[in-house]
Amino acid sequence: MASLRVRIHRIVSWSLVVSFFATIITGYGQTQNWFKNQYVVSKLHRIFEWFFIVLLLYHLVYTFWKVRIKTSKLITKVREGRGSTVNTLRLIQKISSWFTLVLVVLLILAGLNGYVWFAKIFGTIIPFEWHRKLDMLMNISIFIHIAIGLKFLLIRKRIRKRIVDYSLVIITIFLIGGAIYLQVPKNSAPPPTSEGNVSILIGDETFKFNPENVTTIRPDIFVDGHFSMFDILVHLDEGEFIDLQYHFDSSMNTHVIDLLNLETNWWYQVFYSGGWPERNVYRMDHYAWKEDTNFKLYKENDEFFDNIYSIFHEEVSRKANNGGAVIIPTVIIRGNTFNVEFTNVLVTPHNIRNDTFQLGIITAVDVIMSLGDQGNISYFLKWYDSIGDADVVRSYWVNGINDDIAHGTCGWVYESGAWLYQRFAGNHIHIPQDFRPINSPVYYETFWICL
């Protein structure tokens, strides 16, 4: 029977395996958008990551200081054919241990960009991109290491069936293949042709269009050359690819779909480059199109439309009651070092995106800029062409408010709308603030997160 020390090490080793899989599932859950609430997943990933680090340190200390199997002796035994299978496995396990150690150290250092203090000092020297690009190699190395550990477990348990060995090999190959697949960048679509090669999904049917041929029916919002998701449907209808019946409701300041291909209750889902499917309650004829956008329509229920139409009515009425001014009843800022709340904030246009929107259109970023104009906060914006996996961003980001400046994977996010759809119920959608025209929402909130 194994000693207590050995039994403890084995328990720690398999706990390490569990924490490893929990870490990579939550990690890929963020990058591959497997889960709805990305911020909760991010926190879980951070917790599992620290469990993994602590258990790994114990495992490494025990392995390198207590299990003294010299690499040179293993190589000699393999060359001489002594216990070739076992010693070959031990040699591969030893090599994978060192390889994993180096990669884990690099990934841990890069992952520390999730802490502002580290990102400020080392962010440019040890970029977070290491965490994204090296994890595939680390995962492959650990998969091999785990597989060999399982093989030794089978040997100890005297399980020597070929079907078990084959299953272990197949599962390992499957995991390695999955790690490679998840890391391979997805090919972007070629430039549109005159026939159109940009696709949208309506129900189960795909339609193609050429963005260069789409014009807007909201010239009060968009300048020439820019258009909304709703404009795409109008374009397809004009080309007789779909049958769209709609009307403009001034009491909601939006177009409403009456029938689409003779069916009612159509709503939509959109995400930009690097994004993921998310529920939204935002006017379709306000949602601006840009390159590498995913757009689909699906069915919603009557209660959903009753709720959002009621909210749209309230926003238009609120604006009218304020004499046409956008006054937001509640503005909340939850920072890293401070929290503050403002009431009845007058928001004025700053026209920083007059390349896309008409002069006078108020966007979400105008809330922050108006608070700055009024002397309530200090802020600064930063232009990003791309961010991480999002190849097409091309927007100004709120990079700092007061002393809380974005560093590493820490920064500001926001949402706006009615309280009924707070957070991921529909308000928290990933439209850059300077790309989101607003009417007169009940609240605006921006808060600090570290992914």
C-alpha cells in the first residue's frame, strides 16, 4: 500500500486535473462565448486559475524534489531497451513536465494583466496576448501529461485491456485536436461582390446582400454610406428576396415589422467582430451595421413586444416632456476606486462620430462627455481599430474616468435602457458607446471590470 505522502500527492494530482479542466472550460467559455454571463465566467476562471496554480506548485515541488527520476538515466534505459514502454512514458512525462512548467509560468505572468498594478508596470513587457497564444501549447502538453498519468494508474490497478488503452489514446487525440481547433483563427469573409456575399439569417433561411448597395431609411440618424440592421431588411425586400411589411411609429421613434414572409413577431440578434450572440432590446433601425457583423432574426412572444414597445413609448414621452432634451434620471458610475451616482443628467451631443451619424445625434458616450463638461468627472477616450479577437472595432473607448484608467484586461463597460432589462436581460449589449444612439433611457451605468 502506498504511503500517506504518496496518497496525498495522488489526490492533489487529480485535484489538479479537475482544476485544470475547470480553468480551460471557463477560459474558452470567455473566448468562444459558451456562456451567457461573461463576467461571472471571468470571475470563476480567475478562481479556478488560482486553485490550479497552488495545486501545481505543490505537484511540482513534490515531483522534482521527492520523485527523483533523473532524465539521463531514463534516456539510457530507453536506449538500452530496459522496461522500454514504462521508461519511455516516464521520459515523455518528464519532458512534458518541464515544457508545461515553462508555459504555465509565461501564462500566469500574462494572466496577471487582469490586475491593474501588474498591467501598469509590466503590461507592455509581458502582454496579455501571451495568455491567448500560448495556452494551446500548454493544454496539449498537459493533456499528454494527464494521459500518461492515467496510463500509470491503469498499470497500478493492473488494468491491461487494449480497449482501455485505445480509448485513452483516442480521448487524448480528441482533446489535443479540440485545443488546436479552438485556437485556429476563423477565416473572415472576402470583400463583397456585386451579387453580395454578406449573409443574414432569417429563421432557418440565409440571405445574402452587398453592403455597398444598402441605403438607409433613417437619414435623420445616419449619414450617407451608413445604415442600420433594419435597412438590410428593407434592401432585401426591395430586391424581392423577402416580403417585408412595416411602418414607422413616431410614438416609439422606430420602425415596426408588421409581417415578414407573412409571419409576425420577428425580433433580431446581432453581434460585432469578436462578439457573441446576446439578447437585446434595442431599436433595430438604430443598430448600425459595420464590417464582420453577425445578424439573424428569430421569433419572440407577444409579452416581449408589449414590454419593449412600452419602454420605447416611455422614452419618447420622457424626451417630449423634457422639451426635446435628453435627461437621464439615473447615471451610475462604479469604478475601481470610487462609486458615484448622478440624477437628472442633461446629455448633449458631441458629434465625435459624425462620420457615421448625423450632427446632433446623441450616443451613449455623450453621457460621459456631458458629465465631463459639467465638471462632475474627468475622463479620456481612446480610439481602437481592434481589441483582442475583435478585428473590427474602429471606435472610441472610454479608457479612463477620474483616476481609474484601463490597463491590461481591466477597464470600463456600460449599459443603458430600462431597469426591466438590466445587465444581460437585454441592455448590456456590446455596441461601442460612440456607436449607440440613445433616445431617453431611464438609466445609464458604467462599471469597472477585470476579465
